[in-house]
Amino acid sequence: MIKKITSILGVLAAVASLSLADSAPEASAQDTKKMVQNNFVETAQKGIKLSGYVDAGYSYNFTGASAGTSDVTGRFGSDTAAKGDFNLYAVKLALEKALTSENKAQAGFRTDVMIGEDANYFINRSVTNSINNANQNSNALFLEQAYVSIRAPVGNGWDFKVGKFVSILGYEVMERPANMNTTFGLLFQQMPLYYTGVLSSYKFDDYLDGKLGVVNGSNTDNNTTTSGNSDGCAVLAALNVTAPGGNANWSNNFQYSSNSENNTSQSINANTTPVTVLSGTSNTQGSAYTFIYNSWGNWAPKFADDKLLLAFNTLLLTTGGSGTSTITDPTLGSVTVNSNYTSYGAGAYAKYQFNDWFSLCSRGEFLGLAAQGVTNNLWEYTLTAGFNVIDNLLIRAEYRLDWGNNSVNNIQTQGSTTRAAANLNSSSGPAHYAGAEVVYSF
């Protein structure tokens, strides 16, 4: 099927963008297109490009015991496996016919498929997926995106995505190699992953562009609803400002859902972080709403000659109304509670590119969660060293520290795989992590 492979020289720039080796804002983790801009295989049909990567590594959490297992609140899926673990994070394949720069009526498409342990957690993001090493599944298949893209020749060109597409919120994305750090941050755990619906985008000029969309809701193939009797939806909006020099940008992103978020695969609130007091198992009755505001930005100071990149990420998420949910608490068992809760947090990033092959990245985050009169405050700090020593190959080493209220859950399963039946002993940490990652992009 493949007719030819583009020049290897054209691939070199994409390796740098895949690992955020370039410190300019256009290499932001938010822009996943950088993974296919210059690094691809062209199929027999002209203009259709295939790209992707293989991402594997080793992680060691200094938590857990042979009698049970431990999970670290706020860490994502395979990042919280007890003790040492070899990981196949993902095999990513993207097939795309992108729209050209011409302002004329045209159409294209994009499909992204992910296979591996991360795919398993993207499909089934819930509290029960992070308490047992046996939940790791590198055979999982996740359809990340599948949409038709359309351009209407209106003004500067009005673009539309119709189908399934990734979230517009958050500085970090689902592709680990496109983020500054190997592990996912605390705020990433709160962000929606994907939507099914329609998203339009318009670039007013070189400095201002916006998005507006209507979707089912977060992480769902069904409409946003609490009890299944209503016809809810979510509205998306974004406004991005780019500095005149092109070395900084500021993105403001909004989501309003007319009912409680209903994750198709889990039947729980889609934005619930795996924290015991917030771990809904089923939505029941009543009406509710979900509001999310995310602001992120980055800046590459000109005095640093494009070697320094600074960024921030913030979040406010709240649900309200009369909706109720059934939650499973390790002490109280199954109880029905009001589904209202609030998440808020902020993160700061810094990256310095010492030379063509070595970079150092740091991330610090705070996340607060409040529900049913219970508040959890979580913190984390991560330091990541990146090495681009061979063409198309990225190697990263990372250290991470987590602490905060009930940040480490020491679980003695005693033959049971559920939290409700487990003997849960929580602590405030600290929890240490060390890991390494190897990525080959094509």
C-alpha cells in the first residue's frame, strides 16, 4: 500500500518537535499536529500521510508491598503501578489528509489509533483501574480520533471537525512524547480526553483565533445525561492569543455541560479524578451541570535564544444542581450522595535546551478537590531529562515526587479486587517515582 517514503532529512525536525526539543511556543504540547508535520510515510494516494511512534519504558514506584498494592492519588494509570514495572505505553498510528493553506472549499480527514497500556486507561479511566498491577493491558485498542475536516471559504477560512476529536482543554495531551514530562500531571487527570460532535475554528488574524463546538459531553459516545431521560449536550469555546513576535501565546478554554457528564464506558462522571471521596460508580437521578475553565500559556524569551520555554496550566471545574450519584467508599460501602464537587489547580513548566541533544524539564502542580465536605489537596514535582542522540529516537529519564492529603493508598486486597472490600490505609506521602522512556517516531 505504501508507495514511497519521504526524505529522511525531513524527519529530523519532527523528532525535535515530538519531544518538545524546540523551545518555541509552536512546539507546545497542545499542538499535536507537530507529530506529523514533517515526519510521515506518504501512502499511494497523494496527500494522505501515515505517522506515529512506539513508546516503551520502565517505571518504579517506591510504594506497594507483596501483600497488596498501592496507588498514588492523581497519578495516571500505568504511572502508579506498585514497585517496578516494564511498560509498553503506546503504539500510536495517525492517518491524515490535512487541509491545505488555500482558502477554498475543501475536505480531509484524520484517524488516530493507540494500542498499549495507556490505551487501556484512556478507555477505562476510573478509580478501580489504578489499584492492581494486573490491570495493565498492553493489548488494548483505543480510537483516539476519527473525524472529517471541512473548510468553508468564509472570511479567512472557517474550518470544521465532525466526528470524534481530542479535548480542546489542557496543556498536556494524551501522547506522552508530545508532553514535557513522561508521566501525566495532576491537572491532566481532571481534563476531558475526547468528544464526539462538531467543532469549528476560525483564525481572525495572526494574533487571534477561536473555537466553538457542540458535543455529546466528555469521554462519551452518548449524550450528556444524568438519568438517561434527558437530551443533554456540552458546549465548547476557546480563544487563543498569540504575541506579535510569535514567541508567546495564551489559550482560554471553556466547557459547559447541560447535565452530569456520563462516561459511556464507565457510567460515572467523566472528569472524576481517582480519589476515594469522588469515585462515582453510577449516575442515578436528578439534573446537574458541569462547568470547566482552563487557561494555559507559554513563552520563549527572546533573550534566551530559543533555549528556554516557560509555561503554565490552570483549571477550575465545578458541578452543581440536584443530581445524585452512587459512590463506593472503603469505610461506608455503597452510598448515594449529591454529585456536586469542585476541582481547582495550577501548574508551572520550564524547559531548557542545553544543546541539540540534551534538555531538562521541570513541572510543579497543585490540585484541590472538594466534595461532600471532604477536601483533598495534592502536590507533585517532576524533573525530566531528555536525550535526542539518534535520529527519530528520544530517550528520557524522570524523577517525580507526590504528596498531599491521602495521596498514597496502601491497599491490602485480602483476596478482593474492590476498594470497598479492601483494607485501605491512606497516608500523605511522600511518594517517590523514577522511570525511563524510549520513543521511536516515524
